[in-house]
Amino acid sequence: MASLEVVRGELTDAHRDTRLNLQSVLENNSLTPEQRWGVAVGSAFAARNERLKEALLHEVRQALGEKAEPVIEDARAAASLMGMNNVYYRFRHMVGKESYSTKRAGLRMNRLVQVLTNKVDFELVCLAVSAINGCETCVQSHEKVVIEGGLSEDQVHDAVRIAAVIHAAAVGLES
């Protein structure tokens, strides 16, 4: 398993900015360590790059120790749920017909209320994953929940910055 530093080194000169940003967004931000690593790991699950995901899993375990596993499991659940919800709600938004928005989704989402860490941190990971997946409805919904839950716009901004850079790193590693 490669460390994040090794994976960063795999990014070519064409991805120099991503390489630099990958280091800075994980070090300098307004998030707690649990929020930072939850967003990073959830974003890696959503970005679907195996090397990046494994490197981040290694890093989160090093950084959080015994607190890592609940953060990882919530990130995994958030990425999976948003993989479903972002497609469904993005469709409803894109098609633009009122008739679809009145239909019951009928999709199980129990994990949204059965978190292992805390509700606000889980919603922050959902927000970051939704930003990667491009679902306007979900981004707005999760942003509202985390702001009402006590997080600041700076924290939301930092989470989305992490998501953007994790996604860019996955793209860079695949190209």
C-alpha cells in the first residue's frame, strides 16, 4: 500500500498543481481532523481511484488511530448513498417536470440517520460527495443541514476544496 506522499509523486508534471493542492488542502483548513479525513476518504470512494483510496485509508488510520474506523465507515456509507441519491435527484432536477418531483423516491436511506460519528460530519461528507457527483439539489440540501448544524461557510468551503482536489488527483492518476 502506497502512502499519500508516494501517490502524490505519481502525479506527473501536468498535474503539478493538483500534487501541490493535495498536500495543502489536507493540512490547512478549518475542519476538525475527523471532518477533514472523512471528507477526503468519502471523496476518494466517490472518485473511484483504487491507489488514491488506499493511500487515504492508510493516512486516515495513521492520523486518527482508533477513531479512524467509524470515520471510514461513515465515509463509505456517504459515498454509497450519494452514489444513489445524486443520480436520482439530479435526474429529477434535470428533467424539470413537476410530475417527477411529486413522486415518492422509495429509496432506502436509513444510514443517513444511523451514523457512527455524528450527523453533521456525515452530512458534510455527503455534501462533498454530492459536489463531486454534480447534484445541485443534494448539495443545497446538505449545505443547509451542516450550516444549521453549526458549521460555518468556511468549513463547507474547505470540505468542497478537499473534494475537488481529491477528484482532480483521481483524474490525474488515471490519465
